[in-house]
Amino acid sequence: MTRARVLLLTAALGPLDYRVPRESEAPLGSVVIAPLGPRRLGGVVWEDASFGAPEAVGDNRLRNLYEVVPVPPVPAPLRRLVEWTSDYYLAPPGAVLRMVLPGVAFADARRPIVEYRATGELPARMTPQRTVALEAIGDRQGMVRELAALADVSEAVIRGLINTGALEAVNVSADQPYPEPDSGFAPPDLSDEQTAAAAQLRDAVHAEKFDTLLLDGVTGSGKTEVYMEAIAAAIDAGKQALVLLPEIALTEPMLTRFTARFGCEPVAWHSGLRSAERRRAWHAIASGDARIVIGARSALFLPYARLGVIVVDEAHETSFKQEDGVHYHARDVAVMRGHFEGLPVILASATPALESLAMVEAGRYRHIQLPARFGGATLPDLAAIDMRQNPPDRGRWLAPPLVDALADRLQKGEQSLLFLNRRGFAPLTLCRTCGHRIQCPNCTAWMVEHRLVHRLACHHCGHVMPPPRLCPECEDEDSLVACGPGVERVADEVALRFPEARVAIVTSDTLWSPAKAAEFVDNVEGGLVDIIIGTQLVTKGYHFPNLTLVGVVDADLGLDGGDLRASERTFQQIAQVAGRAGRGVKPGEVLIQTRVPEAPVMAALVANDRDGFYAAEASARKFAGAPPYGRFAALVISSEDIDVARGVAKRLGDKAPVAEGLAVYGPAPAPLAMLRGRHRFRLLLHAPRSFDLQGTIRDWVGSIDWPTKARLAIDIDPYSF
Ligand code: ADP
Ligand code: ZN
């Protein structure tokens, strides 16, 4: 009889032992289905792991594995990565493994999926919901569930449309091969600088060993063109390449660029995929047929058969940090994957994270620089508008110099971009009579007015309500006023001042799908847009040659609050959005509206003094023992019952570990004291780099009894403070 130790796809348990029936073999890494009580669960045959072995169970009590799933086994380096991620982020290994083996891994790739699409015939009986659904579906297709979600109607409405013949079934095969990219399809003529950088990247791919390369080039220097050479080298060597992007809205323009360079569309992996696409992509990734994969951070854990290089684009972006479930940082885990698999990892950025620059300084990463824009385009001029001296009119947000600059661009037929990192119309609705502020019932957060869709929404839990007519507190009529600007309100002001201007609002509300993002790019490139108004979604990736003016509506927005990375993030965000200006032959201008032009970050931006800014920031962090020179970890205890949460936090606080160099702060209400109906208390740990934070936390958390009503979230190297 053979035993197999299996790590199941559940967060609740470590590995368990099973009996392997004689006739089937299950070597290490095999993907299997195993019984757990009455359930059937997926899992992977595992060795004794750092996260512990199961209790010894006698041979006679072992249960049989149900089956070995006919997909490639999970290779040893990827198993090590799962263990490392679990150990480092103190996350259940089964939860990490689920990112390697999402549900589609267990679906038979040969079985077609039935999707539906419109036939063009209208049902004899039209209802408002049917009209809405057909309009939303347009020429897209998907499974019943997906179409219902797309149109925001019930599945019954979709089934009704199928029965009337307005929608027809299409079989989608999930094992269709993807086209092969051609590394020589349309290689660019690289500049001398680019050629030198590309050669280093190619060499790293050919070396087939672990290496981290920081591709540090100003916006528009051609980083994408250069890292594509590394991808071409990987393709030529018969390998796969993975490109991680911070935002799914960026996927579509990237797919287009890759198609232009390699002759066919790469394989996409992100949360917006349909089931059929997801299944096809997963199986092609695991078999090695998907040669170039472009994806969001969740693409990082997939079981590539022959990975040759990982590129993390816009590597400084904080959205690579996953903030729920397994709290991991995709950039850092990408480097670990390179380490375990022996392959190079390229971090591309115009404004690298201080962490990455510190690794360069420590000699751990190679620094590859592209200091100039490609093709003689110059970097834009940055200037601050002191809002204390140039106040906008009451109830307006654009200062006179910015308004003049917009008028100038409109008159010249050039495009402008207004950046404000706030979705919606106004961040706060206030009663003029009694001072009541409309708050989310589930979170410690204000409801944000979204006037375009006529709703108030909580940006933390998604709760929505119609805008109330009366103040919910004093019941006064017409006393509610919007406070502060969001992008929609800036758009209103632009419409008032420049009624002839064609405006595009770009936020996750308007660019919620890759198709919408593609449409936006087409409109801007086609000259159908004069002024883009957007959140951080427009700060990266886009290349619009006719865009010559960038206005930062409120540069001080990110500086409030106690975030230790506030200055760095502000610098990165403004440098990135500034990088959208003047990318073609016409030079760019950037106007930064601020009330603190004397703040070091604003001064550095205006003086184009990146090195000075980073040096000052590094010494401030060093002095405070902040990352990358020291480490933080956060423990957040939450419960629907505030007394339970407070009680557990207090008991944990009473047993706080004491050690040389370690500081424990709290418990105190977490920065979001209530989130999704759960009360939250936080303990914050601060320690030197060398301190064993994980071991300390493991012992500490294990030292108290946890009531079932309380939940613990551990955040190693937290980004939100
Ligand atoms: P970055 O990623 O550094 O911002 P990109 O790779 O997006 O820069 O390049 C900016 C623009 O310049 C893009 O439109 C790109 O196609 C173009 N470009 C860069 N290098 C070359 C080159 N060697 N030949 C032709 N076009 C290039
Ligand atoms: Zn909420």
C-alpha cells in the first residue's frame, strides 16, 4: 500500500494522508481529488512541508484518494513557492494553493462550454428588463450566469431570452490551441541606449538562472519595447514569458502592443475573463502552449510548464499588494518565484519603489537605466500652482492658470488630462441645517455621491443607496450639499467653462472592462476627446502623442493621513501622470495644484530632482526604522460583535511578545474601525529587518483561544496604515 500526503484546497487544514489505490500512481505534485468527510476536495500530493505534517493515522484508517486529475503535476519549485508564501505571509497553505489551482483546473478542457449570443431576432413580447439585457449584451457572448451579471438582470431573464430565440447557444471549445508568437514579427529599431539595456535582459534570459533586474527608465523611454526583447529571447529558447500588470484596464492596450510586436495576441489572465476563456488559458499555461501571458497579480501563481522570464510592469504600484484573502505582494513573490525556479525577474518602472532601489544599492538587483525619452521627446516641464495665491472661484476646483492652460490647448487642438484620484461626484454629503454627514451603515466611511448613476456608494463595501431628498437626521428638505470634488464634479466644471470641449471621464466606474478601456484608447487616439478627467487609472501605460497638458487637481490629497509611504506615493503618482504629457513631438506641460508648494515632495517634482527626493526619503525612513530599513506587521481582529473584537484584541494585547528591538502598538481601533459590518481592532508590530516577526506572531496568536465569532487577518509588510 502507498500513502500520499495531500495538501487540500482549503484554508482550514494542513496536509492529510491518504491511501493511493494500487492501480493508480500519484507521484509528488500530482493533482488529485480526495475525500474530506462527505466532501470531495481538490489537492496536491505534497512532501513533508515546513508548515507541518499531519497527525499520524494508522494504515487501516486511511481513506482512498478518489482520483488523479489528468493535468501536469505541480512542479517542486512551485510547491516551494506555495510553502514560502504561506510561511512568509502567515497564510494557510491551502489558500495559497488555490491560486495555483483555481476551479477551472479541475474542469475537463476537452468538454465544450455552452455560451449564448444574440441572434438579432427580438422576442415577440419585450419587457423593460429584456430590452436592458439585450442592449447590455450587444455582440458579446457568455454563459447564462455571466450574461446575467453583465446586464445586471436575473438568470431567469436570460433564460427567457433563450426560450424566445433572441439568444442562441454556441459551443466554445476550451482546448483550441493559441497561436504561436513570432519573436521576429516586428522588432523595433532600438536606440543605442535601448540596445544596451535589451542586451543585458536577453543575456539574463539566456543564463537561465535567478537574477533580478530593475529596468529603471523615465516615462516614454521605451521600457516596454526593451523588455519585449527579453520576452523574444524567452520565446526563441522555447520558454514561456509572464508579464504582470497592476491594473486589468491596462491589459487591453498591452495586448494590442504585443500583437503588433509578436504577430498574435498573448494570453490574458485576470478576474474579468469568462469561464471559457479562463479554462482555456489555465490549461494552455499548464501545458506550456500559452507562450506569452499577460495578467493581473493572480497570474503569478499559475503552474507554467516552462517559464523563462517574469516581467513586473509598473513595479512600484501598490495595487500589486493583495489586501484581502492571502495578503501577498506580487512584486516580492515574483522575485521569490524567480529564485525558486532559477529564472530572471524584470521589474520595470519610471519611479521605482524605495524598496527596489535599496536592493540595487545593496547589490542584490541589477540596475538598468534609460534616462532619456525615445525619439528625442523631452520630459515635460512641471510647475506648481499655489492654491493659496490662486484660489478658484467658490464651488470651483480649477485655479485660473490651469483654466487658461486648458483654454490654450483647446484652441490649439491639443489634448489635456486632469488628474484627481477620487471617483464619483463628491466624497461627502453634508446637511447644511444639522451638520449630519451621510455615512455607510457597514463601514467607518462617508458615502460617495455618484451623480452619473444617481446613487451614493461606499467605496469600501459597495453599499449603494439612492441620494436622499431629506436629511436622514433632521428631515430638513433641500439641505443636503455635496462637499469636495470627485472627477464627475471636475467634469461639470469643465462643461460649464468649456461647453464645446469633448470630455472623457476615466475611472473604474467607466473603464470596468478591457473592452471599455480599448474604446477609450480608440477615442483618444482618434481625436474624439479634448479633455480626459481621470483617477490613477490614467496615470500609467497610456501613450497619447497629442496630449500636451496635465493638470493635477489636488496634489495634496495623498499627503493626508499617517501613511509612511505618503510622500513616496505622491511623488510616484504625480511623476507618472506627468509622464503622460508631451510624449510625441510637442512638448508637455504639467501644472500641479497644491496648498503646500514648499513641501519637499512638491519641490522635488518641480525641480525634477528624483535622486534628491529618494535620498531624503531614504534617510527619513532609515531614521524611523521604517521599510525597507525596518519592518511592520499588522494584526487586525474583527467581529460583527464589537465586544468580542475588543475582548480578543485586549487579550492578545495583554500577551504581547516582549523582545529586544520589537515594539507592539495597540490594540486600537483599526484605521477603518468598521468594515463590511465588522468591527476592527489592530495591533501593529515594528521590528528591525533581522527580527523573526513571523515566528513571534505564530507563537503569539497560538497563545490565546479564539472565539469562533472573531476573525484574524495578518498583514506582513502592510501598505495601508
Ligand atoms: P515606457 O514604457 O518607458 O513609458 P514605451 O515602451 O511605452 O515607454 O515607449 C514610449 C513610446 O515610444 C511608445 O509609443 C513606443 O512604441 C515608442 N518607442 C519606444 N522605443 C521605440 C523604438 N526603438 N522604436 C520605435 N518606437 C519606439
Ligand atoms: Zn461600506
